[in-house]
Amino acid sequence: MFPIIKSLLLVIIAMGSLTATSLGQPLPPAPPVPPELDKILSDTTKWWMQSSWHFQVQGKPLSQVYEDFNLITDSLEKSLEGVCKKLKIRNAGLIQWYGLPGPVDSKGNITKAYPEFGIVVATYNDTSRNFATVQMIQVLLGKSWGVPRSVFLSEGLAVALEGAFGQGKQRHKVQEAIRNLMAQNRIPPIIELTKDFYHYPEAQSLAVAGSFLGFLLERFGTAPMKGLYVLADNNNFQAIFEKIYGHPLTEVEQEWLQTLR
């Protein structure tokens, strides 16, 4: 059976819960709201809100979010349009975007995606303007394809589609970053990243994952990527990859590396 046909069948199997629901079986229980997100949602009940075509933007009244509404939504809509066109997503739905004056969680992060809830949160003030387009892509994919079980796929595919990662002076283009890593002989095996994405420095992992998954999209198209995205996890990545793509992971990895030389 051709690999793409395999991937389509696997996607159908993975979406079996939707089929069961359509036949009258109960929906699976909704995931619990993380405490940090629950606190944000509780604090924003009196915030200002305005919507564009695909985004419901919220921020404190008269905050920088309020001032920059058009700038924020123009950037988000442009990025979303490009991703939808590339992946042939016809209905993106409505994504909630929250602009916070400070860090979005106790770890000091400035952006975060909650694909299960269709929510993006970002630090946005007069000195730190974060559109969180990578996190927006993660939410879009979660709504359109399903929430992945692999950090390598969740982080890497969004970076591949955006073509860059990081914020401000720490923002890097994927192709430039991967060329630098290649020149320094610092590209780890893909299988290692699929098992422990944060074993290496974050920028290194993001560049490698973004480059490799971008190569898969260009080489094999969207259908097998969708199958991999919804079925693979940290433990079964290699086996699922071979079932979907019809080639061992190491073989395709070598083909990708050849394109970088």
C-alpha cells in the first residue's frame, strides 16, 4: 500500500472518537483547565475584547494590546493565512489571544499555547511586543488536526511553518540556524530529539526539528505529516514514522542531511 494511503487510513483510525460521537456515543471528558490558565481567565473577566476574522483579542483596558489591536491581528491573520494555504485547512475557526502585561506563567515564559482550549497567551506591553505566531500555529493545528502527543512535533512543525523561532534579538530563521549547526557539527540524531526534546539547548532542538519537519512537508506533502502529527509520541515515533512514510526514519534523515551539505 502506498505510504500516503497508509497515512490517510491511520488518520481515520486516530479520529475514531469523532466517528463514535457521531453514532451517539458520549464525548470523552474535557481536559481540566491548568491552574495557570484558570487564573488568567479569571483575571480577564473585565478586560477589553475585540475580534478580527479569526482572532478574539483580549487585553487590559487602554493597554498596549488595546493600542496595537490592528498590528496584532494583521500579523496573526497573515501568518494564519499562509499556514492554512500550505496545509489546505479550510476552516480555521476562532482563536482566543490574550495579551498579558507580564510573564504568562510562573516560569517566566512570554508566550504559551493551549491547543486543547483554542487559546494563546503572550506578554505584550510597550517594551515587549510578542505576537506569539508560533503558538498560534500550535493552536490552529490542535483545532484542525488534533493535539499532538510529541513535543518534537508540536514545537517543530509550528517552527517549520513559521520559518523562524524566538523573540526580539533572540529570533532566528530556521535555515540560517540549521546551517550554523551543520557547520559546527552540532546536529543531534532525530530519534534522540523525539525521545527527549529538551536534552539539548532549546534553540538547537527547535532549529533541527523545524528544518527536518519542513523537509518532510516539502518532500512528502501534508497527508503523511497529519498522520504522524496525531499518532506519534515520544515512544513510538520511529515505528509510526516508518508505517506512514514507508521508509525508516534514519534513511529519510540522511536524505534531509544531504540537502544541508
